[in-house]
Amino acid sequence: MSIWHTSTTPEVLTERGQPVLPGHLGIRFTEIGPDYLRATMPVAPHTHQPFGVLHGGASVVLAETVGSVAALLCVDGEKFMCLGQEINANHLRAVSSGTVTATARPFHIGARSQVWGIEIRDDEGRLVCVSRITMAVVERRPKP
């Protein structure tokens, strides 16, 4: 059984992110499963910290991007929006090249909040970062 309220494709999600931060970092959505959302990000100089490895902040951007988009896909986007309230990340392994893949899965999908766990892995499947994001689900206000 699918958890998604909104049907879309990875290509559409990737395109929406192109003009904003996810696009600048090269984040691409790759898979929508029955209970998970997956995206990749290159590990290259534009995502490195000064010592030549993946910047922890870039990992957090990837985690927040995948978690936030997953949360939005679980609600009626015409009536509600999902806003990040808190995110944390534990950086477990340094990566200097290749691609990292983030997979977001829900811990809780409620009417007013959602909690998502995100695992980021390297090209060899090794865990690079674990993150958890809490999302507020709020009603959209009519535009004046």
C-alpha cells in the first residue's frame, strides 16, 4: 500500500528543484517507492568542504530536500503545506567523490506533523549520514 497522496515522477520532482538550492547542488530524484523517496547528489568540489570531502551541510540539504518533498507528497498540496521544524544529522563516514544516495522513510505521518528518517549512503552502500526531520503540516492561507 502506498503512502502517497500525490502522484508524480522523479523527473518532475527533479525539474521543480532545478532553479533553487537542490538544483545548484545537483540533487536528482531517482525513485518513488510505496513508502520511500530516493534522490542522489554528486560528491564533487561544489559539494565539498575545504578539506576535499562532502560538506556536512550539503548532506543536510540533501536530507531536508528528500524529507520535505516526501512530506509534501503525503498531503493535499492545494490545502496544506509542509514546513521543516527540526532536522538533525549524524555524519558517519567521509566521502570525497562519486555520488551519495538519500532514502527517506516515514516514522510518523499525522494530520499536523510528520517525522521522517533519512539514510545517506555512498556508491558502495556504506552509511554516510543519518538524519531525522520533523515537518509541520499547516493549512495554506488564501492569497490576499
